[in-house]
Amino acid sequence: MNTNYNISSYCHIKNQQVSLNGSVIFSEESLEFSEFIKAAYKALNTKYPKFFKMDNLSKLAFLAADILLKNEQIDSEKENDIALVFSNSASSLDTDLTHQKAIQDKDNYFPSPAVFVYTLPNICLGEISIKYKLYTENSFFIFERFNAENLMTYSNSLLETNKAKSVLCGWVELEGENYEAFLYLVSNEGTIKHNKQNIITLYNT
């Protein structure tokens, strides 16, 4: 398998900070997640009205992806040959719990279709795909912990078999106020070698 692929950019959202390629671009320490992510959306000039209807996991994934893809000057007005490979350990548990509470409330039983639609973790991939017109392969893996080996081998395979020209991949986890997004773009371009050690180093940055 060809391993001559490179990471061109990466994005973190965690600890009430947003960083791009290792530099903090937004920080607001006093806000809970729901307010923090809205403030980041506005401050970073993200434009996607459906954002406010998303569940929290999708907001987290979408904002990280949008920041990274805008930095790469990806045109959202034309089709882009970018695959998506995401992962986490909790699936869509945060939204699942919200949906379950509505089902268990016998006095006010009214499960919301707007909540139910997000009870699959890969729904966030759909939101990103719609914004950036991505019609290539997308996958969402569930692992006990961050799995750099899987991200490397799976995304390299997609590039090797010409299923995509680049791959946006990483880790997007959210449970209540515990959240973390780490996404990076891999292709033939870039200056950081796409290998397990470099992925782990960037993840821990």
C-alpha cells in the first residue's frame, strides 16, 4: 500500500478552545458547550442556517470540519472529492439519552422527530457532505479510544484505490459537557507525513 500521503491541516475543539494547525483561533472559557459552540460559530464566520437545528455532536463535528475546509479553500459551491472517516467511543449517546427521556416521560410523552433524526452518529457526516457537496465514501467507526492506526490505514486505502482525492478524518466525541473534536485532512499535498506517530502527536497537541 502506498503510504506517501500527507496531512495538510488539522483542527481541534476542546477545553473551550478552537485551534487550527496548533494555533488558537477562538477561546471562551466561561461558557457551557451549547453557548460556546454558538459563540464559536458566529466568531468564526460559519454560514449554515441548519447548524442551529443540529444536535450537539453534529454541531461539534460540523464546526471543526467547516473551519478546516475553509482554511483549505475548499469551494462549497461545487462538488468535492473528499471522503469522510470519523470515529468516537460513545456513538450518539448524548442525543440518545435526550430521546430516551422523552420516551420515558409518561405525563408528557412526545418524542421529538428533530431529536430522533440525530440518534445515529453518522448523521453529522451528512451535514458536512451537504454543505461541501461531498458524494464520496463516508464512515463512522466506534472504538473504545482514539485509534490512529485505523484512521491511517482506512484513509490511505481510500486514497490508494482512488475512491477519493483527499480524506477528512479524525475523532469527534461528546457527552454532556465533555467534548473533543480532532479532524485532519490527508492527501498527496501537505508537509506532515501521514503515519501513526504523527497522527497521535497531533491528536495530543
